[in-house]
Amino acid sequence: EPEVTQTPSHQVTQMGQEVILRCVPISNHLYFYWYRQILGQKVEFLVSFYNNEISEKSEIFDDQFSVERPDGSNFTLKIRSTKLEDSAMYFCASSVENSPLHFGNGTRLTVT
Amino acid sequence: DQQVKQNSPSLSVQEGRISILNCDYTNSMFDYFLWYKKYPAEGPTFLISISSIKDKNEDGRFTVFLNKSAKHLSLHIVPSQPGDSAVYFCAAMSRDSNYQLIWGAGTKLIIKP
């Protein structure tokens, strides 16, 4: 069964550094999402992406965050200048229209 | 503003018995509800969903019930198996919010042998 893959599984970075989290969605999916879960807290929506543009974003997704679909297969989340509070599990998801989201296994980001 | 609430952080059930996971919501505009299951160190896995025009959806051992007047949904797992031990998330979405998923906090289900 096709799946969403995320790399790396764990990323450690220093505060203030830029980090790029990578995702390969399921190939025929058109809608792409990033979520995060801070340890012990709820899963939070960050951003949705369709037709090469952001369709929806949350308050968390400020100017430090950006998303890109640089080619036909990858979907990336960039955090420009990481803060300690960005430490979380980041989940990528994809879907076709009107169908449940399929999630990757996540990237654990640790900001030190 | 917690639009989706799962008030039980954990639930322990004997193997073979029924597990009932509950979820309440406040936004009457939600038109689609989903249950996801999450194992440690893995992403959430879709389990079952229900449209707001239905009151029940069944898939094997899993049944979701929706009570729109009470703004309440529940997931029933019968019979419960050890592999069902996981964190279960209730999520809701509406067309108005561009299918943005609103998540509950999750309920950790422990199946005792």
C-alpha cells in the first residue's frame, strides 16, 4: 500500500538555525498538509497546500515557516530560525479530494 | 477554544470486551468526523470516518456512532484485541474551513490480556 514518507526521522538543530523537513506524499494525491505535536499536547494543524499554493494556515504558521513543492514528488516544511518551542513531532499528510488524510511517521525535531 | 474534546485521557479494557471511546464537539458546522489510531513513534493512521448525514458507520470490529443533537460521537471496538492498544484521536472537519482537521487530545487505550 502506498504511504507517505518523511525524512529524517529525527533532526537535532541549534536554536536560530534553519531546518528543512522533507516529505514524499502519495503519488496521486493533490492535497498536502503539515501538522505538529508537541510532546504531551494535541496534534495541531499548521498548513494545507493545494495547486502549488497555501490554501489554509494556522496562527502557528508565522513568517518563520514556509512550505514548498520543489518538484513533482517532494513537499517540504522550512523553519527559518528555529526556537526552543519548535521542538515537536512534525507530521506530513496527503489526500485526494474528499478522502481521509494519510500521514507519514513524522520527524522528531529537537531544538537545543 | 477546544472545538473537539476527548475527555478521557486513558481507558483500560479487558481483551475480548467492548472498548468505547468518546468524543464531543462544539462546532455545528463540522460535516465529517474521523478516528485515527496512533502507535508510539508512528504517524496517525486513519481508522474510520462518518459523514454528518449518517448516524452510524461500521467497518469490521470498528463502529462509529454520531449523535448530532448531542454533538457527540463514539468509537466502538468489538472485540478488543491487544493490538488495539494505542492512542485514538477524534478529528473533525468542515468544507468551510477547507477541510482543516481539528483534533481532539487523544485517548490512550490499553487492552489488558
